[in-house]
Amino acid sequence: MPQLNPAPWFAILVFSWLIFLMVIPPKVLNHLPTNEIMAPSAEKLKSNTWNWPWH
């Protein structure tokens, strides 16, 4: 029964994970966001008060 022999399957598992861990992280870390995050201006944070009668 070849399923009980872990030698080739374990080697395939280890080598595939090593390849994934060596190839994918550099590609992900080199990704640059398309829009730079900017701090909101102080004028946008000001809100107008509502002067509505409540009665």
C-alpha cells in the first residue's frame, strides 16, 4: 500500500511549501498601493450644526 510510505509525499509537501514561501512573499511585499493614504484636512472635519426647531 503506497499510502503508508510517507517518504515521497512528505518530501513533495516540504519542497512545495519551501517554493511557495520563497516565491510568494517577495511578490506580495513588492506590491505598492495605487492610492497613497493622505491625512484628512481640518476643513473637512468641521461639521455644520443643525439649527432646527425641536418642538
